[in-house]
Amino acid sequence: MNIVTTIAVDQSDGPAAHYPQIPYASPSERRLIYWRCVCVFFRSSVTANPGARHLLITNDKKPPIIDGLDLEGYLRSLEVDILLVPFEEFRPTVEQSKIFRNNYYKLAALSYVVENFKGSTLLLDSDVIWINSWPSIPTGIHLYKAFSRPESQREPTGISSDDLAAMYALLEGVCSENPVDWCGGEFIAGDNVSLRSFMTQARQIFRRWQNDFDPSIHRFPNGTSVFDNDEFLLSRVAIDWKFEFTPHIKRIWTDEHGGGTVAHHRLAALHLPNEKLTGIAGLFDRLVLDGSPVTTDLLTGWCGIPIRQFKYESRDPRVRIRRAIVTALKSSLPGPAYNTLRSIFRRSPI
């Protein structure tokens, strides 16, 4: 079984895309954030799934050194294979996609894996922590159900499953009789034969959409482009497939106090989009830099499942000083003045 995650660094052919969970991070800061996530992902997975092959697919030619630790050497010490794959396939143009553009890299990565490695594959986002082992080797196609809601409901994304169906009909000129399930992009799994066929169809649809895309037409009611989320493509491909929704991973939204329930400790993996700068950053310090043992209490305590037990503070004194200055400026300056100050440093307004 192959367990795979990815890192795609920003390309040089246009403005960086927007990433809502880390909206104010520069491309260089975002790169380090995701490298920390990858290290925690593999440290927890190697512990939970010791018999699996672990693969990192990236277009980052030189892994960074963080707090004196060479991350390439660290991952290789975990027996993680680091594979350099360019972001060429499944790559929207900057005109087509202004948000989550690098998320499409996972599809290029999955195509590479199924063409070059045997066995079943689990592809997951890097902001996932492993609590338990994956219970069985997947056969067929397995996806993640992002929402359980009426087909017409637009909350919380501003786009409903009915909107997806209408967009597919607009792009392809026909309405599918099959229902549209909104599939999350954080998990795709299956055996090699099934995934190769699945990705062949995804490639065909993606290319067709690129050829037919009209920015004035192919937008959802909230203004989002059909290329602004890889989940739109994934959900379209899934319409034509018999697949299973996995019960072994859960997307959990946390806040400063935590989120989820104790029952989530029984899952294999937790997808934690809000923990990149908090719980996962703290786990990087403890698990990767300090070499602490991987335990469920440590993983869930840092990430607040269900209650946050530890609060993250950067060990870098420069970061702590900068954060104190930013906090003081935020509290003392009016909003417009603070945003003017941010613009001087080429930062987006808040």
C-alpha cells in the first residue's frame, strides 16, 4: 500500500493563488508551513502504518532546513521516498484559477504514482495526522464525502450540489441522471487498475473543460470559477463511477478551543485544515525537532480533538517579537491605517 502526500510550491508564471486557511502567508512562508505539515504527516503515518510505502511527491527542488534540521534527510530517515514531479498536468492557468490552484498538483501526483508504482494507493492532503492504522488495503475507488446536506443548500461554501450539476450541464451540454456528490479533495484511494482508469477520465474532462472554459460563463452564482477548487473536477469524475465513501478519515474544523469529539480518536486519520499554524506547527516542534514519541494524547492534545491541551508558540525569537509588534499595531491603529501599513510591506488588507 502506497501512502502519498504532496507539496507544490508556487510557480513563477503569474500571481500566487489565494489559500483561505493561510491567507496572509507569503509564498515563502507558505512553503515552510507545508513542509512542516509533511513532516508531521509522515512521522505519524510511519508510526501508524509501518508496513506501507510512503511517498512524497513535490515540485520543490530543494527541501528546506528548518531550525537547523535538514528536512530531506529527516524524511529519508523515516524511509519516505521523495520524488520530484513537475506541475504540468492538471494545471489551471492564472486566468482560470485564482484560489487553490496548487491543489490540482495532487492530481498530477496521483497520475504519476499509478503509472510508476504497483499496489493500492492512498493520496491525502498534508494537513492530516494519523491516529490509527488504515484498516484494509483499498480496492475499487474510495473518496471522501465532504458534506451531508440537501442538494440545494449552499452553506458553507456558497455553492450547492445543484449548482455543481448545473455547471456540469453547462460545460458538457447534457444533464447527468446520476446524483452529484460533493467529494472532498483531501482523500482519493483505490487499487492501481481502478485509479489509472479514474485518472484517465479526470485528465480527459480537465482538458475538455480547459478548451471550453469561458470566464464570463463558467462561474458559480457566488462568482467562483469552475477551476477554483479541484473538488469540482473530482466530483464530476465521480458521477460516472461506482465508488465508496470512506468512513476512516474525517475533516474537522477546529477553533482556538478545539473541535470534534473523543469518538474521532477511533478514526485512522484526521484532516485538520485550521491546524497548519497551530497544532501541526506544535507537533513539528515536539515530534520532529524534539523526537518525542507519537501518541494519541499528544496528537489530539495539540490539535484540539476535542479540547486543545497545548498552545503553540514559535520557538524563533524573531517570530515572537514580530508577533508582539503586530499585535500591538493591530490594537492601537484604526483598521484603514493598519491596512495602509500592511500595503507598504506588500501584504494584503485584512
